[in-house]
Amino acid sequence: MQLDDQSIVASVARQYPSTVKIFQRYRIDFCCSGNIPLADACERAGQDLQEVLTDLRELARTEDSTGWDDKPLVELIDHIITRYHDRLRQDLPALGELARRVATRHGEANPKLREVETVFARLADEMLTHLRKEEVVLFPMIERLENRAVLNSDDGTPIPPIDGPVAAMEDDHREVGDFLARLFQLTDQFTPPSSACNSYRGLFQGLSELEKDTHQHIHLENNILFPRAQQLVAQPDPRPLALS
């Protein structure tokens, strides 16, 4: 893949997964709004195009580009659930409690911390609901599509169209991205004051890690899982036609 100013950000991140950390460093959206040329993405983020290109090319030269494009979708889904969903269910309640404590203790001196608590609570509710919808509705549909298209194994019942559920999940991702962007602003880019206590610092570090993880999580779904699942829909049904 040739990297230039017209390379699509999401495609670069998909083919060279380690470039994700470069996009994160430059605050370039590679997940929710990654289907745009690098030149446009750099302009949006206020970054120097040539500097970003130099870093991307250097990393791409040394990376094995084998990633999730060729792995079974069921394997990718298992990875998403184990690496991201399960961890979120464990981490979000603890981080929410930490946000509450920090806002209670330091909110008078820094009123933004009260908004951090509120925004995070809304983010956590949205994410936990979103995880359930994916695991109960969309992921099983994708697994059935793969079974039918690749393994020729299915119970024969119709599979509902996935475009609607995919669009709904992508809308959720955009909303999550907006919440994270607001937290980034409220926390001065997740930078605690020099006088901050350990809880204060721990909260900001936790929010920073959540943002990075969530961007990678959304990238795997928006740019790899969902497009590959939609390609399966376009494939002809391999099951033999019933004789009349």
C-alpha cells in the first residue's frame, strides 16, 4: 500500500495496525470518521501532513501488515468481546466511582470535575447498553452469515438484514466519540494539575487509557468487522436450491 496524502486513514490503520498509535498521537480520528484522505484528516486535526506521513511511512516499512482482514469473523468477535467488552464491564464502574470521589473532593476548586463525573456517567451507560446490543443482536447475525457463506452451515431460517443494526452501532460509536472528546476538553487533555492527589491523577490516567482503547475498539468494528460482514451479505447463498 502506497502511503500519500490521498491514502484513506481507516485503510492505513486497517492494513498497518501499529499506525493507530501515530494517529492517536496526532489526534487524528481513524475510527468514527476515518474514511477520508489523510490530507483532509490532518487539516481537521491541525497537524502537519508531511510530518504525519513521515512517521507513518517509517512505521509501515517495518511492520508485518498481517492483521484481522484474513481471520475468521467469529475469531475477531471473540477478540472484541474478550479484549474490550469484558474489560469495559470491569473497568467502567470502578472509573465511575473514582470520578464521583474526585468530583466530591475537588469539585469546588475545579467545577469542571463535576461535569467530568456527569459526562462519564452518560458515556458509561451508553457503552454498556451498546455492548449488550452488539452481543445479543448484531454479533450473532454476523456469525450466522459467516457460517452460511464460509462453512455452508446454517439452520435454514432467514437472517435479517444487517445494514440497520450496523448503522445503529455506528451511530452509537459516534456518540461515544463525542463523549470522549468532551472529556478530553474538560480535563485539559487528561493532564492533571501538579498539585493533584493520586486519585485525581488515577482518574485522568484511566480516562486517557479508556479513550485509546475505545478508538482501537471502534476501529476494529467500523473498519474491519462491519465491512467484512456486509461483504458476506452480497455473496450468493451456497446452500443448494430445493427441488420442487
